[in-house]
Amino acid sequence: MKTHQITIKDIARILEISPSTVSRALKNHPDISPETKKLVQTFAEKVKYRPNALALSLRSSKTFTIGVIIPEIVHHFFSSVISGIEDVAYAAGYKVMMCQSNENDAREAINIQALLDSQVDGILISVSKTTRNSEPFQRIVENNTPIVFFDRVCEEIESDRVIVDDREGARIATQHLISLGCKQILMLGAPLHMLIGKQRLDGYKLAHEQNELAINPSLFMRCDTRDDVTKQADAILSLAPHIDGIFAVNDSTAIAAMQLLMKNGYKIPTQIKVIGFGDGPNATISSPSLSTVGQKGYEIGQESTRMLLTRISNPDLAEAFHTRVLTPELIVRESTTI
């Protein structure tokens, strides 16, 4: 049987004071005496009084809830983003509804509609790999719900965005390999319909151009998961005798490639140097430990949430949309240097 949730009127009746006095005492209003505040607040804590969320939302036209859609919760980068989101959101009095697209555009569209149906005050989203249609995101805009993209964005939708400089991150990763003498560098990249896929390939190419190295088209492979490495093991191994470095678009792919090579007799880093992108926990515990590019997931989560809350708090804000770009950093470990 559902228990009765105590209300301000209940507290007022028991303490024999007016409901308005109780309400102001709970808010530390200066017109209420310290004695009355202490009496009300102590009693409210004793009876486990909680504000009625529905009533608050009706009065403010807000639900004090933001929705978040990420591709994968198990991915360390996205779990660190979530930590940044929650820390800022909860400190501002907002709850977080979390959804996972599982890298599936249909599921992503379902999640968007579910969040809109729940009347969230705003949505943070990182686009799935299979997304090619901007229509679900357009529904968010047409619903006048603020939206901020982070990490993976939809280029067709005008909005605030928080991203890492993927082009520069890929450039410094490739430059690191080149500075160590690598001249035949295999890139294991993301799908090129995704902005991060294009930008990381651009960074890889830029490092070659800056060092006057020829770019071999056969040394780019669409391969950005451990499963992809397994499926394309023969192709990677066929290239192995002709390469001296690998830049992988994320750490898990880099580690999988490194393990494949070592299993087949190649020495890392003496024969082939390997670098990833992301700096998750696995980068430090792999053997050898993985050189990588730090992606700053926690900061991305914090900044994207701050931008979203600014839009929620100022619905008539005419200010232009902003793109906040964080600078990645090179982290050197054993997979590129002995």
C-alpha cells in the first residue's frame, strides 16, 4: 500500500503555523525568525519531507530533468563524460535520464522520442555510428527543447557543441610516430560519414604532408572496434611486413591490433609502434602499455551540461550557438618507446 507523502500543509497543521511560513522557512527566507526556521527544518528532516517534484515542475514549467543519449555506456570515454554531466547537473538541482543507442540509429530515434515524451528540459547527445538522417534531431528543435551535441555531432543541426579537436589529436598521434622514424603508418579509422572519422583521417594526412611523406591509400582501413580487428585480421597481417607504425582511432582497436601482431610474432614497439586515441584505463594496463591521445571526457561532460543549462535557464537567449573545442594531449607509453 502506498504511504502518504507528507506535505507543507501537514507540517503547518502539526506545528500550528501557516503553510506560507513553513514554505519560507524551508527556503531560509530572511523574514522568518531563526527559531522558526530551526523548528520547521528540524521537523521536516525528522518526518523525511521532500518537495513534490510534480508540483515544482508545474509551477516552473520545468521538469528539472535533462536527457542524455550516448552510443555505449561500457565505453570508458562515455562513462567519464557521464560523470562530468552528472556532477554539474546534480549540483544545479537537475536529474539525469540516461539512454544508450548501442550505435543504432533506430534505437537512437526511439530514445529521442522517449525523452521528448518525458518532457525533459534539454537533451545532450553523442550521435551513433549508423546515424545518417537528421530528422530525429530536427524533432528536438521543433519541440523547442534545447540540445547540445558532444563528441559526435550532427552537422545538419544548428546547436551548441562540445568536441575534442579530432584533427589535431590525430595529427599529433601520427606526428609522434613519424618523429620516431615511422614512414609506413597504417591507420585503423572510423566510418568516414562521421565527422570524427573524417577529421581524424585529415589529421593523419596532415602529419604526412607536414613531413613530406607520401600517403599510401592502401594504409587506411575502416576498422574501429575489437570485432573489426578480428574480422580483418588477415588483412592487417598481410600489411604487417610492410608497416612500421599503427595509428588507431580508439584505444580498444589499438590494443586489439597490438595483441594480434604480438600473437603472430611481431615485436611492439621495436618492429611496429602503436598509438591509440582516448586514454581509457586499458591503455595503462595493456602489455606493453599504450601510447595514446587524451580525450578529456570528464571535461566534455561538464562543459556540455553547462551549455545546456544556460539554454534551459534562458529560453529566449538570442545568442549565437557556440562550439567549444578542447585540445587533446599526447600521452607516451611503452607501445611507441622502449
